[in-house]
Amino acid sequence: VEFDESGNAFGVTSEGETAKCKKVVCDPSYLPN
């Protein structure tokens, strides 16, 4: 999961490519505290 300077999620990176989006929905275990 990619975060901006404000701490908001803006996309997901996998295998060197980033998919940008307005909302990220995932299992909370993937996110930092």
C-alpha cells in the first residue's frame, strides 16, 4: 500500500508497478500501525 505525505493511502504497488486509486480496501494486517 502506498501512502502520501498526509498518511492517506493512494494506491498499491506490486512487482514494481503502482496502481493508483481513490480508495484502498484490504485486510488490515497489510497496513502499518
